[in-house]
Amino acid sequence: MSATNDSLVIARRNLIRMGRIPEMIIFGLIQPIMFVVLFTYVFGGSIQVGSSTSTQAYREFLMAGIFAQTVTFATAGAGAGIADDMHKGLIDRFRSLPMARGAVLTGRTLADLVQTTLTLVVLAVVALIVGWRTHENFGKVLAGFGLLLLLGYAFSWIGALIGLSVRTPEAATSGGLIWLFPLTFISNAFVDANQMPTFLRHIAEWNPFSATVQASRELFGNLPPGFQPPDAWPMQHPVWASLIWSVVIILTFRTLAVRKYRRAHG
């Protein structure tokens, strides 16, 4: 209970800080909104998914990928924030207080989860404006967004580990993005994985990012006509695969991040 309270206090501190720097949220929204508009109007109708090349089919196919990319790209911000706190000596001040060691990182990742949720809500509104629609009941749609946020929270722990492993916020931002681009583009986020070369298709099918994208598409009812998911287990059971991947990432990288924190400041 004490560790939980400590984590919530740190989360509140980070949320207050975010509220006082609104440009952090505004700039965080610009990129995903640009992706929505560009992919919808530039590539819509020219990319085949399933048996359809219609703009509406691609728009609905695309949005789960954009949502997933948005929540995972928040990883760079999480890493940069922790690196900035370390650079300024704020982490050392927290360490001098009688509080749980893991609370600093947990509070930070919880605050990032709140910011990611707000970003996802705004992005969903923009998607609705450009014509995105869901075709399942409200419970399934909420479950789809829940899986997206769980993936984002899992990746924020990767960002935390990166932030603890570098010396400057700039390095944390670069380190947080450099591996995300291949992860998101060698996936089923923007194109049908069945159209990829064999070796890339296998990578995409077992990519944890792809599992969450596929699960969200199913829960949103956004699978295009004639679409046949690959035979790989994560694509046949994407909801379970998404849950398993996210939980494994959280357990693994939270353990590594807390251990790194203790070793760096112990």
C-alpha cells in the first residue's frame, strides 16, 4: 500500500508538470494526426487489403495501426523524461526521501499512460471526422482501446530502461525512436502482411506490435472484406497474443528498469 501511494504521488507530480507545459501534449498530437491525414488521403485507394482497394476499407484497416503507433511512440517521451530528471538531479532528491525505489518509475509510467489516453481520445475523434467507423458493440471497442493502452504502458517500461541507460534526454529520445520505426513498419499496421516477402512476413506475424493491431481490428470490426489472417498463432489468436506479449514486456522491462535504477543510484 505504501509503494502504491508513493507511485500515485509521483504520477500526480508528473501530471501537474505536463499540465504546465501544454506544448508537450500539442506536439505529441501533431504527428499521429498527420499520419492519419496523409495515409488516408495519399495511400487510400491505392493499397489492397483483402480483396478491396476502396478508400473506406483501407481507412478502417489503417486506424488500428495508427492508434498502436501513437501509443508506442510515446516510449521516446517516457525515456526522455526520466533521462531529464536524472540529468537535473531530481532522481537523487527522490532517493533521499523515505519512499519505495520502484515508485519513481511506476509513477512516471502511470503519468505517461494518462497522457497517452488523452492523446488516443483526441486521435479517435480525428479518425471519426475523416470517416473511420467501428462495427462492433461498445464493449468490444473499449476492449480494443484497452489493449492499445496496455501495449503503450508496456512499451513505456522499455522507454524507462532507455532513459536510465543514457546520459542526456536527447540521447534518450533518439534511442527511444530508432528501434520503433522498424518495429512499426515491419508489421501489419499499414499494409497486409500477406503481401510482404516471406522472411519479412514471418517477422511481422510474430511482432508484438502486429498482434495488438490485429486484435484491435477484430474488436473494432475493421477487417476488410475478403481478408484472411495469416496462419501464424498470434494472427489467429491476436487478443490472447496481445495480452501475453504486453504482460511479458511489462514484467521483463519493469524488472530490468528497477534493477538499473537501484544500481545507478544505490
